[in-house]
Amino acid sequence: MSTTQVAIIGAGPSGLLLSQLLHTRGIDSIVLERQTREYVEARIRAGLLEWGTVDLLNEAGVGARMMREGLAHDGVELAFDRRTHRIDLKALTGRRVMVYGQTEIQKDLADARVASGDRIVWEARELAIHDFDGRRPRVSYTHGGERGEIECEFIAGCDGFHGVTRASVPKQRISLHERIYPFGWLGILAQVAPVADELVYANHARGFSLCSMRSRTRSRYYLQCPLDDTVESWPDQRFWEELQARLPDKYAARLVTGPSIEKSIAPLRSFVAEPMRFGRLFLVGDAAHIVPPTGAKGLNLAVADVRVLYQAIVEYYRAASETLLDEYSSRALARVWKATRFSWWFTMLMHRFSDETFAYKMQLAELEYITGSQAAALAFAENYVGLRC
């Protein structure tokens, strides 16, 4: 049996970031991941970072490439009724956001963890959690056909929505809150210059679209689509034509098209599990909450959870205090519910839910209010750059 101070389930960004931060404080951890490193690094995910996320990555010592290659944005464009309106995030809040792909963060973190010599077990299968209500919980698994077991003091569940950690909690001890949206996002990645210097969120009678980027030469675009749609029904030409139709003329004219590198459809949901602590087991990121990507909060919420848990574990070993551990769930959920509200609201504002003209006109009226009122624009900007919780 192996021993460690913190067993971390899941080697995505939240799991590796927690491990890296603990390492900087001399706290030992073992990370268990059921997939291969190559599989995890190939997943196309978020690309917009709140500055609090940027700061924590720098604190962990993994931000050098991000600071060189990332794109700092001071604003965001809202497009509707064939017009565009820029929300100046920096002027309104004093803060910016950073565009740097989750795929790149994953690589930076994995490189740092491997360089440190700390233990990551890739392809750990048949994971099971034991005795998380006791003082010495355990995690069992198989790797390469052999059975392994880790005894630890804390377990961090960073294994996503479908992971084993939340599923290990008895149903009577956890409350689940969920909203499923009646559409998905069709996204493509293409090696073409972005249509704009900042993100463009477009509300259109044909449905929502988003123009984003991963670099100055690589773009990420999304279209609202039916849940039962398929990637096969969207050849590249159809995608580009539909995107052009949903954009204001000035952006439609600038759109550079090219072959897609990746194409996928993602369903949208809002989901929160509470509490987020069960004895010595702590849920982190997607294991505890999911938000629609409209507000770009998923990765940032996971990183915020990591910050709270990291601080609590450090206090435990530094000062023999469990105060921050006891507060983990309430502190994390205070931010989670606010971000869930913003993501839900922004999704309701920008997407077509039906052909009802009244609902569409109400969306346009609210967008007019946001772009015409400094108070409304400030409220939007504060939520977009990340509330201080």
C-alpha cells in the first residue's frame, strides 16, 4: 500500500493544479487518472481565463508560457439586431480576461508535475474510494492489471461530472440541482485568423453564435444547434455559411474560412451538487458543478475551488487548524451559485428557445438596456471578469 497526504482523483487542470500548488508548499500528493495523458491533453475545452485564474497559475509556477502566448482582452462584443456594442471590461472593472486554451494549460501543468518527480498514475482503472468519513481514507485502483491502494489524509475529487468521487457519496447526503437546456453548441476549431480582436457573442433570430479564438492564427467558433443534431450533418461549408448569416455585416465580411481541425457538439446544462465536502472527501470543479459555456465560467470555477481547498489544506498542515477545511463547501458554493446564475442568465439572454417573437423582443430590449446603461454594463462586466467572493 502506498501512502500520501492528499490523493487527487483526476488529472485534468484542477487535479494537476492542486497537486502543483501543494508541491510548492511541501505537501505530498498522488494523482490518479483513468485516461492516458495523451487523451486528456487532446480534449478541446475552454479558453477564457479570469485574471484570478491567471494569478493562481503564476503562483503555481506554471504561467510563463501563458504570459508569453496568451491574449489579454480588455473588452467583449455583444452583437444583436445586426449591430455590435463593445463592453469595456477594463474601464468598468479595472480587470481584464486572458485567452489561453485549456489544452495548453493541461500541457503546462503535466510538464511541471512530471518534472517535479511527483506521482501521477495514468490509466488507473476500477477506482474506488473507501472510509472517507474516517481519519485515514483509502483509494483503490488497478493499473496494468495489478491492484493498487493508497492511504491518505484527504481525497480531492477532481474527476469531472461522470467521475467516481461524487458517485461514491450516499444519495441521502447530497442534493443535486439541474437544468437541461434544449439545444447544444456546435463548435469547430480552425487554423484561421479570428474575425475580431475580442470575443463576439451574437444574438440572432436564427440562433446564437460565438466568435472566439485560441491564438492570433487559430479560431474557435460556435453555433447554437438542436440537441439531436449531428456533426456529420454539418460539413465545413454549411457551418461557415450559417455563421456568416448570424453575424453582423462587418464581421461576416471579415470571416476567414478554412478546413476544421476539430468539430463537436456539446449539450448545455446547469448543475450544482451540495455540499461539496463529505468527511475527508472534497468535490472540486465539474465533479460538483457544471455551467453552460456561455459565461466562460467552467474552468474558472474549478480553479476557484482549487484555491479554496489548497488554502485550507495548507492551513491544516501549517497551523493544525481545520477551520478552512470546515468552511470549504460554503466558501466554494457562494461563488458557484453566483456564477451559475450569471451563466444561466447569459444563456437565456443570447439563445433562441422558441420561435415566439415576444421572447425574442424581450431579449433585444434587455440587450439594449445593457449596452445603453452604465450600471447594467457594469453588472455584466463584474460577472464576466469574475466576482470577488
